[in-house]
Amino acid sequence: MTATTVDDRIVAAGTETQWQLIWGRFRRHRLAVFSGIVLILLYLSAALAEFIAPQDPHAFNARFTFAPPQSINLLDRNDEGRLIFRPHVNGYAVEVDPVALRRTFVTDPEEKIPLRLFGKSEPYRLMGFIPMQHKLITVEDSRTPLFLLGADRLGRDVLSRLIHGTRISLSVGLIGVIMSLVIGLVVGGLSGYYGGLFDLIVQRVIEFLRSLPTIPLWMGLAAALPRDWDALAIYFAVTIILSLIGWTELARVVRGRFLALKTEDYVTAARIDGASDLRIVMRHMVPAFTSHIIAAASLAVPGMILAETALSFLGLGLQAPIISWGVLLQEAQNIRAVATAPWLLWPGAAVIVAVLTMNFLGDGMRDAADPYAQ
Amino acid sequence: MTPRETAIALEPADQSAAVPAPEVADEILAIVDLETHFTMRRGNLKAVDKVSLSLRAGDTLCVVGESGSGKSVTARSILNIVKPGRIVGGRISFKPGDDAPIHLSDLDPYGPAIRAVRGGHISMIFQEPMSSLSPVHTIGSQIIEAIRLHQPIEKKEAREQAISLLKQVQIPDPEIAVDRYAFQYSGGMRQRAMIAMALANKPKVLIADEPTTALDVTTQAEILKLIKSLQRDYGMAVLFITHDMGVVAEMADHVAVMRDGKVLEYGDVDQIFSRPQHPHTQDLIGAARLMESGPAAKVAGTLSEEPILQVRNLNLAFGTTHGMLRRHRAVVHALRDVSFDLRAGEALGVVGESGSGKTTLARCLVGLYKVDSGSAMFTRGDGSTTDLCGRGGFGDRSLYTEIRMIFQDPFASLNPRMTVEQIVAEPMIVNRACPKSELRSRVADLLESVELPADVMDRYPHAFSGGQRQRIGIARAIALNPRLVLADEATSALDGSLRAQVLDLLLKLRSRLGLSFIFISHDIGVIRYFCERMAVMRRGEIVEIGPSQSICDNPQHAYTQELLAAVPRADPKQSRLRG
């Protein structure tokens, strides 16, 4: 009581909207703001994957099987021996172990492969429809190797595959959450607003769904997918499977908010204004918890990403030629591959970064969601 | 600089110099130039600004002020429990008789030295006993813990002490009650248990922070009496925080009036009440006495004999089920054969303590609850009658344009996501009562009629104080030119002078718009001030109904008499606890 009156005296103007208050609070959560920026970059690179990825993710080259990552050198000596700015990578020299007959790559300091920003490349379509023929980083001669994060067992560029995998993995999370949000909002909203028998049944169904062990359930559902579906259909089927289970959490959040808001005086006031149920919900109740829902949804995205990764890792989710972080990690399943080519674990790092930043962002949003709480 | 600090700087110097701390011989607690600040998003809030108070042994000092005046923070500063605030200046000295004084403000707020004082020499009771008591421990174990924190005795002995403490605070069957939980106690019993806990170590000073504000008036009278008699037995000094001048007159030996973190006036209780010096003190006393007399402003216009509402034999019972198989059904009769008439233009007050069914009655009349039986025939503007409690009564939503409601809590009843304009315009939009182009000017008119400037329209509710918010709620209620207004504890969340201002505003609107009112309150003074007639409710029944003045002057029913006797008078000469 005292705290509120105290605040009243200070907020002289009071014309800040709720969103301005939320933004003000969110901005003070440094980690969340930083995570937000990282996530924006991640999603940008997912959207612009063709442009950012130096190579075609499916292009293979048997000469560079398990080639290690190259490092970018920014400076070079020109013909007179002076240092100049000329970014380049070094080429590979292959040494063959005479006993084990194992080929190993060493960097060849003599071979310098200059890099170019926005250089010309094979023509491609950005996001599938914008024709372009420039990429962020290119090499002059397309036959020279460029493997900034190394190559996999078929000599494909891990970095390019990782960037393309970002697109699938992040969109699975987002689309899956949006689908579960729709189901959760409708079911949870009806359940919370009308209550009664419907609420009772819905809650028992949710409890049942949540009591199912998820991995076997996914496995069962994924195994039920017909083998002859194409990759895209499987992709959509997997997101649907994930959201069919993921909606329960969001439905509970929505129901809880409805239950809490239903008894608020200002909702009763709206009812006494003679407002219809639809108007009460849309005008008075939904704005009160959109921020909570956004926060809950953003906390649900990493769960989806992890679930997709887990499914694909087990070989039940997405299948090659679709590239996702889980599919990429499948490559790193055997210990020998990891021992000889630890760079195959980079997709794992991407998963960790994405999940952590989303959790931090969701935390920050949840704290900011109720700007009136002290 | 915050706007508020500017305001302080502009105050004349002689006023901000406040009242000098009096030097007293048997002083037990001295507060000198205390400053407690809170760091807020927009600067520093001086919640307590150079406050000096002095408490004598065995004496009662009442600190009175409206909400936000800094009275609670002052009390909390004594025990240094002001997080997230900070004590930035001044000195609080506790002088336990022969020993050297302890300077409480210099102690580490987490250190053992101050912990020995808290609950030992100085204990505190709070407004909300339910949230101050642990729900998962028995009352007894909480008292025993309080005892054993300060005294090296065995659990068994402490338990004996706990039982005798409960006996002292007049809890029936203390041997059984000691093993009960907080939720099994009523509000008054919880506060008694809190007092028992506070007394566990025979403190020299008891700080009571609005201990009776959450209680019904009859319970309040009992608790005040209990504190007074325990104070005598233990020889404690009591620092009593309240906003209620009536309680001050009952309890105080000395009074400090606070506003905006400053002590405006300090003095003997008789002197404060008979010769208040500061205008704010005069306002507070005036507002309290206003509610003790009959209605000051008479409503213009004559009352018609035509009833606008005829309520007949309303019955409503809430069933609660217990046990695994839902076998036991305990039935609470919220309304029992409630009948009354309301004439057009009349204000009927409904008074009763919590649980008397008065709010249920209001909710039935606006269709939020369905009654079990009975009818409420409402005469509409066009002369037809509708049964408000009948089937489909409020199926016709246009009924809501004629019957409106004002809510108790000005903080909860306004949507924080909507601007003032949207809030006030909402009923007109919903009922298509006003063309879109004229909406804004209509809202401006309405705001003006509740005495708010029209340029606040684009602000959000969080920018307003409680009184201003209640005005916005009133503007919303009258937006549709209603004929009947139900005010459910409309002024209970406001204190002192604000309450009087809002009541006067409602009186003005009543005569201007010809409104009929059903005014629900636990405060018989408010009802007497506002309503021509009153109905006294108890356990769902109307026990007495009649003209306000004659009920107050000559109550017939025993319960009404008890209710009236329990109301503290803002006059120390009429105090029943003194002498």
C-alpha cells in the first residue's frame, strides 16, 4: 500500500503505456538484452543462410574429408615484405602416415587463399526466391578450399551446414511454439474462463498427457510417419508432434492467468458495463496477460529446439538431406569421428547458445511482464 | 531532483523545521532527526524526513497520518527493517532503564545485537495477522520459537509460557488453541496470537502498526481494550501507528501527526484534540468528527414515494463440501429473507461486519450471483419493472445502463492497461450510448463533474492516488446516466479527509443527477453521513432498518447497539479505555 502511494508521488506524468513500462524494466536486465541481441543475430543468419554460408551445404569434396578448421589471417606481406591488410586462409597439405595409411591435413603456409567480402558466387536464390549471386565471404577460385569450421566425413563445409541447420532448428522451435500457443490459448482460455466440467476434463487430459514419458511417445509418433514422405512433410509432421505435446504447459499458463483475472475488480466492472464475453476477454483480459504469454512462449522455444535435436539425433526426427542441428549432431554420434574431427560438435555449441540465450531472454521478459509489481 | 523534492524545497522554512524533540526524563525510546530514504527509479524518496519522536516508559504514543505519510516506515526504522530503504541519518536510541542506551540506528541490520532487541526488548505487531503468521506452523510453536530465541529455557517450559500468554490475550481454551494453525483462528484471534507472540519476552516497547485496521469494528474495540490492559500489566510503552483519529482518541497519551515524512505536530492527546495547531491536524480531526454527526449537506429535491427497487425475501446459501467423498455439506446462509424498499432518489445504507452478506447482496442485485429464491423488482426509466434476480434479469444488457456499481478497491477496479479516457468511455462504447465523435468531450465533462482536470485523460491509472482513482471509478459509474448506483465499500480504502471529500462529491452528484443509492459499508459513520435510511445486516439478515439518524440515536436491536458502542469517538474525553 505504502509503496504504491509512494510511487504515485514520483510518477508525475503517468502517460507511459504499459509497454513502455515493460520496456523500461526489460532494459535494466542486461543479460536479457544481450541475449536478445544474440538471438536477433542468430535468426538473421538463419533467414539469410544462403548469403552468409560460404558454400553450398550439400556440396561435397572427397579431397577434403575431415579437413580441420582453417583460421583467418587478416595481415599478409606484400611483394616488398611490408605488412598489408589482406585477409586470407592457408591451404592444406596432406601427409600420409606410412604405417596406418591415415591421411592427415596440415596447413600449408605457402598456399594463401585470399578472401573476399561480397564476392561473386554461383547464382542462388535467397530464401528460395530472391535471385542473387554474391555471398558474404568467398574465395576467388571456387576450387580452392574454404572450411572455416572444418569439413565432415564427405568433405562438406561444417560452417555452411551449421548456418543452414540454424534455419531449420530455430524455425522448428518457433513454429512449434506458435502452434502450441494457438492450441494452448484456445483450450486454456476456454477452460479458465468458463471453468466447470469442461475445465475439469481438460485439466485431467493435460495431466494425462504430461504423465506420458516424452521420448518413447515421440519415438512412437515419429515411427508412425510413413517412410515415403518427403523431407518437408516430415519436417512439418515433426513440428506438429512436438507442439501436440508442448501445448499443455502453455494451456496451463493461460488458464492460470484467466482464473486470476476473472476475479479482478476491473473485469467485474467490465461485466457490469454490459460488455459481452468476447469483449471482456479481448479488450480487458488478453492485454493483461499478453506479456506473460510472450514470456512463457519464449521459455518454451528452447524446449522445442532441444526436443527436435534429441529426436533428430536419435534418427527419428528430421532426415538428411534436411539439415538441422540434430541431424548434424548425428554425424558426431560415434566416438571415432569425434576423436578425429571434434569440430563436428559445433552444432552442439549452437544448441547451447540458442537455448541459454532464449532462457535468459525469457527470464528477462517474465520479470518485466508485470511492471506494476514492486 | 524529483518533483517531490522540489515541492519540499519550496515549503517555508519555519514549517519544515518541524517540532523540536522534547527532552524527557523517563524516556525509553528517542528518535532524533531520523531520515529513511528509498531509492526509486526516478530518484530518492525521503519517506522519513528528519523525524524526532520521544516515547516515555509506560506511555502510548500514537503516530497518525494518511497513507504514504511515512508513519509505518518510521516504526520499521526503529527495528531497522526498512529494506529496500536505508536509514541515512539521525539516531534512534533505546534506553532500557539503568543500562547504557543502545543506539539502534548504528547497529548492523543483520547483526546479533539488533536481533537481540527485535522481539526481545522491542516487539512489533502488524496490520495483517494472517500474512505475519506462518501458515505451516502451529500458533504454539511460533510463540515457543519467539520465547526460545531470547530465553535459554526448555521447550516444555516455553510451551507452558505460551499457553499462559494465550490465556492472557483471552484466547478461549488455550491448551487446545496452542496446537492450532493460523487458518483455524478468526481475524481477531490471529491478532491476539500476534500480540501473545509480541509479549513473549516481556518487551519494554510494543510497536503496533495499524493492528486493528483489517478488523471489524467490534473486534477492533476488543483488541484495543486488550492492548490497553496488557500495557498496564506489563508496564510497556506502546508506539501505535494508525490513520484513524477515533482510535487515536481511544488509545493515545501523546500524539504525533505525520505527513510527507515529517512530523507536523506533536503533543498531549487532549491538547491535540482540543487545540490542534496545524491545519492538517484540524482537517484530520474535522473529517473524523464529520462522520460522527448526521448528514451535513442535505440532498436537494424531495424524495418521491415511488419505490425504484422492491426487494423481497432474497435467499442465498453457499454450500461448501468437506471430506474426500464430499459427504459433509456446510451451508453458509449469505442472505436470509432480505427485504427492503428503495425509494427513487433515496440513499439506503447497508452496514454490517465482514461476512454479514452485504457485499453478496450488492452482487446479487447486479446479477453477478444468482439467488436461491426471492425477487428484486426494479422500476425502469420507461416505467416497466424487471426482476433483477429473476431468470434472465440481466440477459437484457441495457439494464446495466440504469444500474451501476462503484467498487471498493480503487487500485484493482481500474484496468491498468487502459487510459483514463478508455476506462471512462468503455461503458458508453459497449452500450453505444454516445457517438464516437463526441466521446472525448463527454469523457472530459464526466471528469470535470468528478472534479478531475480533463487533461488527465491520456494518463494511466498508475499515475493517480487512491482518491483520484476512486473519482475515475465514479466517473465510469455515472457515464451512462444511471438511476441506481450500488456503492460497495466505495470509501473504505480511503482514509480521513479523502473519504470525506469523496463522500461530498457523491452527495453532490446525487442531487444533481437524481441518483438512488445503495451504499454498502462497514463504517456506520459513513452511512449516517451519506444515507437517509440504513439497514443493519448480520449473518445474512437485516436485523434493523430505519432512518439513519434515529437508528444511531436510538438503536433497538442489541447488535446495532454493540456496533455503535464499538465505534471509537474522535474525542479523548469519551474514551472508555482511559483512566
